[in-house]
Amino acid sequence: MTASPVDLPRGFSSYVANIGIKDTTDDFTVVAADSTVAAAGVFTRSRFAGPSVLVSRKHVADHRARAVVVISKNANVATGDEGHANALEVARGVAEKLGCSPYDVLIASTGVIGRQYPMERVRAGLANLPTTLPGRSAADVARGIMTTDTVPKIAEATAGNSRVVGVAKGVGMIEPDMATLITMVFTDATVDGPRLDAMWRHVIDRTFNCVSVDTDTSTSDTAIVLASGAAGPVDDALLEAALFEVCLSLTKQVARDGEGAETLIEVRVDRARDAAQAKRVAKSIVNSPLVKTAVHGADPNWGRVAMAIGKCHDDVDIDQERVVIRFGTQEVYPARVDDAGLSKLSDYMRGDDVLIHVSLMTGEAEATVWGCDLTDGYVRINADYTT
């Protein structure tokens, strides 16, 4: 699914630079289409949503856009009227260079909350933005939006004659409540904006809305897709499948790269009353600090999984005598595992990926979510984040 190097699809170009937001790593990224194209976006529902979210939500309402600009290492959240004005100035600056309307420029920001952009540096960066963007590398774009990520996150897929390429950033403050951290996906398929929007929301709900690192919903969550149309029409089902493939890969990459993470946790809940119940129970399990630490310690303590299911006390149709809990393919409840079996399970849990599979026996629906273990590295990264 992924290859190296990965270029952006036809009809897109990029520019990535360091403008001194925080350090010497890249922090200013622009991806632009050759003209205004179909676009869709979903954003955090946080009551502390930042100016970038508010501006982009308004600009993409017509399902059209020309470019996306990302400033990393500074979230520009809780910065008042000044922060909002600065976000608008960034959009205007990019628009002037590209020769388009500011309303066709989307903006995303990620990093420390409560700090104004260093606007002298931002203005200098905008002044250096070329009118024709020179880049094509998706890897450069992925690196340019990183904060505490340890690796760039890139995925690609095909849909007929078209390509879908996506990048994402995020390793902490991740319990998306609409989309994710920051994700940008680009395709050269031809599709109108409203249809793209419907596909995008369906895909996001089954991918990024199913990932959690630490239960914390970001103030800056932004997921954007642009379609240049350079490859011509493609069947809607094929395009949505390719969008899903890309977003699922990025979802897993985000979970695997969770701050301090060593193990990817996949929680699959089936035989549920409906998809909402399955997802609710799965999230309760993957978000439990006790489950996370058990996975980190390779301890097949299924009692912690039972506890996490039991927290869903409003789901009165869940009967503990009917629930089945498994680690991998090994049933651990209600059938019990002897000491030798527990030793084998401990070996399994030392792997890079751990599956927790629960059957509720309340219906036929299912859901899968992804997360990671909880390590002392997570505590250290976040204890020292602003210092």
C-alpha cells in the first residue's frame, strides 16, 4: 500500500520550510492544487477549537478549496481575537502568492496551546513562499506537519486510474471526536464536492474516529481531503474504498506511534446490539489505563478487560454470563486458561501488536478500534512538553 518515495497525486504541488516557529525542524507546509477543486473537511467538536479550525470550517463549507497551509509546533488555540486575525492573515498571505481567494485556503495548526504565532517569522515565511510550489514529495509534507511524532505517516492507494495519497500527524492528545489530529488526503480523481464530503465523513467515522491514544480530544483536530480531478472520473465505491484504505493505514500508524508507545492495541467487539454499542465498549477497553498497562507489561489480565466492559453500565442488555473475552484467538473468559496457557499469552502480548476480541452476544453488529499501551515514556514526554 505504501511505497518510498511517494509523490502527491497529479494536480498537486507542495512547499515545506522551517520559519522558526519553535526549533530548526520544518514547521510551515503548503499543499496546493493547480486550480480550485472539490474539497471536504471535518473538524474537532471541542469547545476550545482554535482559530484554524474556525477559519477552515467556514472556508470549506462550499466544498471547494485551492490549498491547505499547516503551521506546526504552535496550535494557535485560546489566543482570542489576535489569534483569529493571525490565522486569517496566514490564509490571505498564501492566497496572494497563489493568486486565489483567501476563502479557498484552508489552515491547520498543531502544537502548544495558548501561544500566539510569532508573526514576524510567519510573515517572513509567507514572503518566501514561491508563487509556483516546487515540491511533489508526500514524505516532505508528512515531515513538515510533525510535532512529537517519531516518524512521518504516509499512505497511498489506487482507485481505477486515480491515486489517493494521505499524510497525518499525531501521537498524543488523541481521542478524535469527528476526525483526527491533522490529516490531509489528496486524490486526482474527479468527484464533486458534496459527494466527496459524504464519502469523507463515512470514512472518517470508521477510521480516525476509532483511534485513541490517551482519551483526550484535541482542540485542533482537522481532516481535509482535496480532489484535483486530473485523472478523470472514478466509480464512487472504488474511490471510497481507496480513501478508507489510506485512512485506515494512517489510523494504525497514529496508534502505533502514540507517545511512548511500544505496542499497537486492536480491540474488536462483535455480536453487539448495534455499531454504536460495539464502538462504545471497544473504546472503553482501549482507553482503560489498566488495560493499557497490562498490555505494556505483557500481563494477560482479562479481569481488566471485563472491568472496562462493565463500565458501560447504561448498556443493560450486556450480560456478563454471555460475554466472551479473548486475547488474540485464545478465549480467556468464560473458559479459563491454565498457567501454561497464560505463559503463552504473555509471550503473545510481548509482540508489536495485541488483539483483544470481545463478543457481547447482544446482536450482530461489530466495531474495531485502535490504540496503544501506556508507558513511562508517555508520562515523561507530556510532563516535559512545554519546557
